[in-house]
Amino acid sequence: MGNDKTNMIIAIALSLAVLLGWNYFVTAPQVERQRQQQAAQVNPSQGVNPSQGVNPSQGVNASPSPKEGGPSAPVPGTLPGAAGGSPQAALARDEALARAPRVRIDTEALRGSVALKGGRIDDVALKGYHETVDPKSPEIVLLSPAGSANPYYAEFGWVGQNAGPLPGSDTVWTADGDVLTAKKPLVLTFDNGAGLVFRRTLSVDDKYMFTIEDSVENKGPNPVTLYPYGLVSRWGKPHTQGYYVLHEGMIGVVGDKGLQEYTYDKMAKENPLGAPGTRGVSWPGATGGFLGITDKYWAAATIPDQQAPYTGSFTERDEGATKVYQASSLGEARAVAPGASVQASQRLFAGAKEVSTVDAYREKLNIKQFDLLIDWGWFYFITKPMFKALDLFYKLFGNFGVSILVVTLILKLFFLPIANRSYVSMAKMKAVQPEMTAIRERYADDKVKQQQAMMELYKKEKINPVAGCWPVLIQIPVFFSLYKVLFVTIEMRHAPFFGWIRDLAAPDPTSIVNLFGLLPFTPPDLLHLGVWPIVMGITMFLQMKMNPAPPDPVQAQVFTFMPIIFTFMLGSFPAGLVIYWAWNNLLSILQQYWIMRRNGVKVELWDNLRSTFQRRTQVKTAKG
């Protein structure tokens, strides 16, 4: 098989892979999200909410009843937190917050409150992040209380037997202050009237990490056994972006089991666990790590004592038509003799998944693999260094778009030796085109001899016929890593470039369909085609015209339409990625032009452009 056909097969295979991947990972999830949104609009009243909690010793998610012969360990999936009850209409968030006495949270990064009823951290908003690029738009609300439209909260406490009433969702704690700040902790106390005094000290840093220190003093005549727990509970399946390259749902590093990721849909397929109607998975005997629930840019995670064994679990259960998701850790038994006390220390992360912040928590607090809270993907070893490089130049230039251009240039220089060998080989291939054509004509009826003659020619001229594929193969992991960085890191969110690009993580907002905003309508996503995707398509077209047109008319048509196909495909990609692609194409054109001139090979660009224009003119003349 000749070199042209080999390259043709490779090009078609890559094109099919991109098209099929686009359909599977992008188009299909978008269709599914539209279907879900339509279903939600048809049935808006099917959601139910945990307007009122239940005592931890009652209901399907309560701790198990005592058994004869001594206490037994609670079963994963039976912790409090996902309170049951009959379906009730959701309240406005402010109304739900007003149902319980509260202590304000006010730090440099967070605002919100702690509910004294239940002792939950269920009201957290992020001061530094807004819903849109407009700084006056509402702040991002992360956690919300029971009774609101989308309850999402963290809860910590104790479960056990023979201990009298334990603090639960209806317990009203006594606070020693009216505000929790980075410099002023909050102390909560509760006396259960049966000899146990519970004390909780809440503190928070200047970012997103809460520390919860619980203690229990036994003033009664009998010993008790308690188990510390921490959990994050989310009511209702949130809208997810549905991309294969992005994980949204349950996430954790559970001891030696490593990273555990369960999507919301995957949770529905798990085996029964704990209380009736509960599904999930658990990992007993783990030490170190975290368990939580993650969105694209935000997360809430409970972090157990990194030195103490615990049982981690992810669960899902149905409350009416609403699904309740819970990530929890359950510590080992703590015996409390009369006159003695025990302590338990846990943490809660509730905030933005900033790379520097998450990395700092891993190092300073020694949280096992906490950096995996950010979805770096399979190519972690490429993706994270890619971000570090982008972040370095961002700090130098103050613009992530400029950083993308600089990093791309550095990558081109780094791969220059390999790329040069590839382009030199391609230049040599062009130089021997007349001989290759003669061989094909001489052995037109004998493919074996034709192939042998081709290989002898390659050997004689020291040509590697597949060397031209190296730049493409090298670019694939780089492209994926940069795409991943732009897609999952919050640092790219709302990061501007120049002109109309105010968010590198979002598609180019302009569209040629409405004449870049001159016409007063918004085109559908399928026809959305901004300035930068068009620039990318032009550079891709010029890059292809650097090479002679394939002799086969079908091949020529495929290569002609590829820039058009990619232009529309990248129309909905993050603008930063499209800028990278266009810049990379331009650098490749300059590099190839220089190498071809240096090797005395004719640059086909201008002749190809002239012939393309002439063919178009002839077609129009013939039709006229």
C-alpha cells in the first residue's frame, strides 16, 4: 500500500475517532440533559424535601437498636443525616434558614451560618465566586438547609446505644457566641439529661476548611460506647454536565483503596446497604483520606482523623420521588467510663476546588491524596504539570490566554527535534513524488512489487513514511491535557483573554449566524460559530494547503471538508482551547514553511490556494 493511502487511512481513522467521540461524549450528554430538563418541566412537583429532621434513634436512617449482650457497631448506611418524613413543599431558602436559630459564619472566603438546631453546617456561600462574569451577579451558594429546594449540608456527631438521647437533627445546641470567624471559634454544648454532656468546638480557616472537635463527658453512673461520624448529605440529583471527561457525584480517597468515584447514576445500581431502601458501598477498616460529593468547580467533603481507622461509605436512598445521596465516615467505638471523657476530631471542606488551596491542605494537614478532589483524569502526570505551567505564566503576565500562547510556544520548542524530523521526512517525500508516481505506473498490476520498490526508494532516500504522523500523535495527549485543564480547573472559570473573550472556559460568545451580535437573536448551539473557531478553521485550512493535493479526488474532498467539520465541532469548545488550536496551527505552518524552504522543497501553499480559487471560479462559471 502506498504512502498516500496509508496517510489517508490514518486521517480517516483519526477523523472518525474525533467524530464518534464528539457524538458520544458531547452530543449525547447534551441531548440527555435536554431530555431531563424537559421531564423536570413536565413534572415540577415531584421533588420532596427534608423539611423536618427525625431523631437519630428513629426512622430508616437511624442508628440500630441495642442488642442483648452489649453494644454493637452501627451499620454503614444507617447514620443520621438523611432525615425521613412525609413529603412537604419546599420553602424559599431564606424561609428555611429562618426556621432554626443560627450563628453567622463570616470569613474572607465564606458567608453563611451554623444551625443551632441539629448543629449542622448547612448554609455556605462563596464570597469570591459569582454565578456569571458580572461581579454583581449572585454569589455561588454551596450548602443549603433542610426544607429548602435543594438541601445540601454537613453533619457531625455520635451514634451508639444505652447512652440516652444523643444529639440529632432536632437537638438545639447552646452557643457561646453569635459569629464564627477565622479568628473566633464557636463552642456548642448540649446536656442530654442522662449523664452525658456534649461539647463541640467549630473553627474555620480563611479559606474553606472547617475543623470539628467533639467531646463527650460521662457524668452518669454507667459506661457508654459511642461512635463518631461525619457526613455530607445531598437531597435530589443535581443537574450534571454529563461529560465523560468530568466526574460529578460521590468522590473520596478511602485508605489503601485509593480514589473512589461514583456517579449519581452508578449509585442507583449498587447493592442494598444498611437501612431498608438504601443502596451503596462501604469500605471498613480504612485509615486516611476523605469522602464527599463534588460538582465541577465546588465540593463538600468530610475528612476523618487521618490516623484513626474508620468505615467509609457512599449511599443513596429514596425519599418519595427524591433521591438522597450521602458520603459518610464512621469511626471506631469509643468507650466512655463514668467520670471520663472522649474526643473526636474531624474536618469539613466546603468550597471551591482551587488547585493551590487543595494542594496546600494535602501538604499542611496531611490529608491523604486530597489533591485528587480535582478531576485530573488518567493523564494526571501530564494534566497537572500542564496546569502548573499555565499558572506560572499567568502569574507573570496576568492573563491565562497569554499563558496558553506562551505554553504552546514552549511545547513547540520542546518537541521541535521530533517535529523537525517529521517535517524533513515529509519534505523528502514531496521531493521523490515523481519517482513514486513512476513506480505506481510501472507496477500498476503488481501491488507486491510496487510495495517492494517503494520500500527500496524509502531506504535509499532515508525516508520514514510514517514520520509525518508523529506531530499528530504528540499533539493528542497535549491537546487532551490542556482541554482537561481548561474544563475542570476553577482558575480558568471567568478568566478573560482580550476583547470579547471574558471566559476562557466558555465557548466564544460571538456567532457568525447573527453577524456577531448585529442581528437581535441568539442562534441555536448547533449553529453557534464564533470568531475564534473561524480563525482556527482558516489556520487548519492553510496548514493542509501546505501539502500537495492528494491525487485521489475522494481523498481531496475529505481533506477539503475536514477544516469545515472541525470548525463547527470546536464552535462549542472552551474558547481557551480553540485559541490554543489556532495558535498551534499557525506555529506549525511557520515551522513547516521554514523546514521546507531549508530543504529546497517547493512550498505548495500559494499554488494550492490559487488552484482552489480557480476551481471554484470555474464551477461558478459553468453553473452560470
